Amino acid sequence: MNNLYIHIYLFFIPLIIGNVLHMIIVHRNWFSGLAFPISKKWFGNSKTYRGIIVLPALTGAIALVNSVSFGPFEISVAHDAFVGFGLGLAYILAELPNSFVKRRLGIANGEQSKKYKFLQTFTDKSDSLIGVLVFYFLATVISFKTVVFLFCIGMILHLGISQLLVLIKIKRNF
């Protein structure tokens, strides 16, 4: 399972395409009936049920299509779809602790602390990546060395794609 093309089809493509599609859905306010906060008090307004439902469904579907087209990559096509779904869910859930801390510190949705900007930028970009890698490590057969490699590549991709989404006005801020 340490073959890079497997990680591209099972890990990166579902997460990248799923997240970009999710951002488009949020930007265009599709599925607005699901766009209510999980808990305004704990996580603010931007962590919604739409994200918890839509992102795992998108990443699971993309992983399924990749598995049928190019795989299966792990045990079976069904397992690959499960991994994709789990990656989307882990992505969303791993963002919640950071949002919780930011709300306790009085930092508004989508904003950053003025005092520790670098630390918060790193945390904002790495929280979901750490969450998906923990899930991926548990759900597949990969080494810790591969996890570290995927983290480094994932951070570069996450930073670049986030910047691109801001430039093309799908995201409000970096």
C-alpha cells in the first residue's frame, strides 16, 4: 500500500475534488436546508450539518468511482468507498476542536488571531489533514513514514489549493 499512485487515487483525489466541490456548494448555497450550525456556541456558524453530510458523501463517491475505474486499491471496491467516506468525515470532524478553541478565544468565524497568525494558519491548515491521516492510517495498510510523507505533500497541496480558491473567489479568505 506504499505505492504513490494508490494514495493519489484513494487519498488525494477524493479529498481535493470533494473539498473543492463542497466549497462550490457552500459558495452557491446549494442544499441550504442543511446549512444550519452544529452548535453556534461551540463551533460558530460555519460548521454545519451540510458539511458533515455532503463532504463524506462526495469523497466516498469519488473514491468509489476511482476504485471501480482504476482499482480496487485496498481490500475491495466497497472498502475503498468506505475509506473515501471516512476521509470526508474525518476531515470535517478534525476541524471541530480548532473551531471550538477559536470560539473560546473570541475569534470570529473565518478570522484569525492577530497575535499568533503563523501558528493559527498552520493549525487551520493542518487540523483536517492530521484527522484524515489518522483515519487513513487506521483504515489502510501504510507505514508511519508514508503518513509523514503524505502530511508534507498534503500541506503543500492544501496551502496551494486554498490560495487558488481565494483567488478565484470561491473562498473568502486563506
